[in-house]
Amino acid sequence: MITCVVHYTIDPAQTGTFERFAQAWMRLVAKHGGHHHGYFLPAEGACDLALALFSFDSLARYEQYRALFGRDPEFIEADRIRDESGCVLRYERTFMRPLLPEQPVGGV
């Protein structure tokens, strides 16, 4: 399993639009074989940071999903929310493997 952690810097004035963007991507990840663990948004105080976590069974499955970016109409529409609103100022992806409670140490 591979988990993608996306760190976002968002426009705090566009949180509602960012939530629409997030809803679209949660649906698309699930539709294309992934498991979305959710978006984590600012809850209190002034903050411009948000996180998303989603997993695929393998890097190969993630790459199949990723190949649809810029080509699939639903992916283009989801990106349009971000691009036209400016709700996302910057983002970066990190890939991690989870260590889950039921896994033995060193297990994959």
C-alpha cells in the first residue's frame, strides 16, 4: 500500500471553494480504486494549511489513476475549481507507507 499525503497552502478566504475541490477529489480517488482518508482543514485560528491523505494498493495503481490527470473530463473539471478560484496557493505531495496497528514490525 502507498499513501499520498498532500500538503496544501490555501487561501483562507476561499475555504468553502476548497471544500468543493476536496469533495470532487475524494469522489474521484474512490471511483478510480483508491481509498481517501479525508481532507484535514483549519479548525481554529488563522491558518492556511490543509492536508489530504489517500491510499492505493500499489504505486502502479496510483500511476494508473495519475495518468488520467489533464485527460479525463472529470479530473479537468475538478482542477478547474482550484485553478479558477485560486483556493490553492501551493501544494506538494509526499508518498508514505502506513504502519498499521495490525501489522507486524517490518511488515509490508
